[in-house]
Amino acid sequence: MRRIMPVMLPFLFAICTSAPLWAQDNKPTWPIPSELKWEAINGYPMAYRDAGEGTPIVLVHGSTSDYRIWNAQFSDFSAAYRVVAVSLRHFYPERWDGTGTDFSIEQHAEDVAALIKKLDLGKVHLIGHSRGGAVAVEVAKSHAELIRTLVLPDGRIEMPVSETAEAKEAGDFTKKVIGTLQDNLKTGDPAKAAEVFIDMLSGPGTWAKFPEAAKEIVLVNIYSVLGDKGRPISTCADVKKFDFPVLLMTGDKSPKKFDFFFTTKCGSAASFLRR
């Protein structure tokens, strides 16, 4: 039998004891609600709600929100499907102050893809709302093998567009809304910042009509907007590679600028997405 040299013992001890320390680094340092599970995903303890059986649906929330934004749909969907509603990196249940360098559409997309793989979900119906639509599109671009269908209710997707007055107005809309919120948060009054943000997005008086539960979701996630530095561009060539059904959704009460991105960007690609 080959003997282990004494000089190797400290090295082997370090290797054997480093794995538990690694795992500890990925554990959440904040409370996880009892209805949630979590997995260590790309070095972050990613929380998610998981219920039901059958073909999987993965729900991705947008800005200033979290997995709870899907509560109304979750019970209905999980009656016939396996449903996973994620809370993206640095959203509730973490209470984040907006500092750090690991917050981006691309990072969130890699996290969602890694979670789908870790849970061994196979191909999923991927649904992304608002900013979550941009996350879902990045998942589809980089991990098309994971997508069964792609559904984008009011999905905020950046695509090339001809430089017209209408295009400039639509493009400036998002920058103004997010920029104003980021500036207002620096005043130290998150409730007022949230009110201005929601009213700019959906019309004057909207925030006042929000139920308290909806206000709480926005307020607990409000500082995540400070981490939103930019969004990736998707080209017509990107979306034409999709070999799965894609559904774009908007409604009568949706911000009107959202509809511009669905109906005028990328011409033939928009027709392709609507099929």
C-alpha cells in the first residue's frame, strides 16, 4: 500500500474541509419564507416557489417585484403543470441596497437557465413579464434547448429600430422612468420614489389605488433599480433563430410605449414572433 507523505496531510485536510465552507458561502443570510425553496445557483442562493406536476412552467418577474407577482396565476397553473416562480438575484427575500456588480439581465438569464438545469426540468414554458421578458429572451438566445415556448406579457425587449421621432420617444420613455426612479431613491424616501415611478409608468393616481400587498412588493424590491445599468440588444437575426412558439402579449391598460416595441420593431421579425 502506498503511504501518504506527512507533508501532504495539510494539503489533503484543506481540500477535504473546503467543500463545506464553499457550501456555507452560498447559503442565504436572510430569512427564506416557508413557501419557498432555494438552490445555490452560480454562487448565489436563488429562491423559488415550486408546486404541481407535469410539463414545467417557469415564471420570471420584472422590475421592483418578485415571485409573489405571480400569486394570482400560480395556483391555477400548478393544478395542471409543474410551476416554478423564481425570485431573481438580489430581489426579495433578499433585502438589497443596490450595491454590487453581479446584477444584470445577462446574469439573471444565466441564473434562470442554471436553475432549470439543476431542477432537471427539461424544456419549459418560459414566461417573462416586463424586465423579466428581457431575461427570458436572453435565456432563449443562449439556451434554446431549454425552451418549449416563450411567453412575453409586456416584455421589455431592446431591439434595433429605425431612428424616427416615434422610436426616439419610445426609447426615451424607459430611460426617463428608470432614471427618475434612480434619482428619487437617492433622496432617501423610497415610498415617494415608488409613487412617482408607478404613476409615470401607468398613469397619475395608480400608486394610490394599489393594494397594500402590492405596494409592499414594490417597496421591498425598490433598490434593485439602482443595479439596472443597461439592457442587452436583441437583433432580428437572434429572434429568427428561435424554433419554438413565441407569444407577445400586451393589454388595454398596459403602458402604451410597450406596444410600440411589439408592433414596429424589426419588421419581419415582429411578424415571425406573432405567428
